[in-house]
Amino acid sequence: MKKSTRFAQPDEVGKKWCVVDAAGKPLGRLSSRVAWLLMGKHKPKYSPHVECGDFVVVVNAEKVHLTGRKEEQKLYQWHTGYPGGLKERRASEMRAKQPAKLVEWSVYGMLPKTRLGKRMFNRLKVYAGPDHPHAAQSPEAVEI
């Protein structure tokens, strides 16, 4: 009898809610762990073609730690879509104006660039402060 590989089915995979505190954590290590949770690689029934990750809520994004001189040297660039619309902002300015975007862009870079990766990214919720509106889902704290 030939054995075949058993893949997880979308209805078999249960999604939980996790809360991650970003205060004092290095941005890269935090982002890789959050991407790992969003992809579902921490579950024994992980399948790369099935959405089996959890919902992740990141709080205290404004207190994330950037190592070295990244605070002054790291540039975030985007284009508005208009001619001459290339915008750039240093990490220090980004932390002052949109601290949640620091974590969001870092996690997005670690997810697959597919339709499934976009659905994984939609399960990420990032908040600058310690409060979040997802208490009704009773999320469990995850230590990173």
C-alpha cells in the first residue's frame, strides 16, 4: 500500500488570535516571528498552499527597537503614482508620524508575494500604543 502526503484542508485549520508586545524588541526579529505566525509555520498541520496562520495583533509599535544607526540611515520609499511622486522618509520620521507602518512594512517584506501572502497580511493588526479593540476575540499573549 502506497502512503501519500497528508495536506491540511482549509476547514481543518483553526485560527486563533495572538497579541505580541513590540516594546523593546528588535524590528527584524519581531517581524520574522510575526510573519512566521501569520504563515502558520508554528502549527503541525502547516501546508504552504493553505491559509493556516493565525490573526496577530502587535501593540506598542512605537517602542520597537532599531539596532545600529538605522534610525537615521534607513529610508522608506514609495511612489504616489503621479509624475515625480517618489517619496521617501527616514525611519525616525516614520516612527514619529506613522509608527505602525514600521512594523507593517517590515512584516510585509517577509511574507510571500502571492495572493495567499496578501490574505496573510490582512490578518495583521498593528497599533502604536498598548490598547487594541480586539479584546472580544480573547487573544492570547505570545512572547517573542
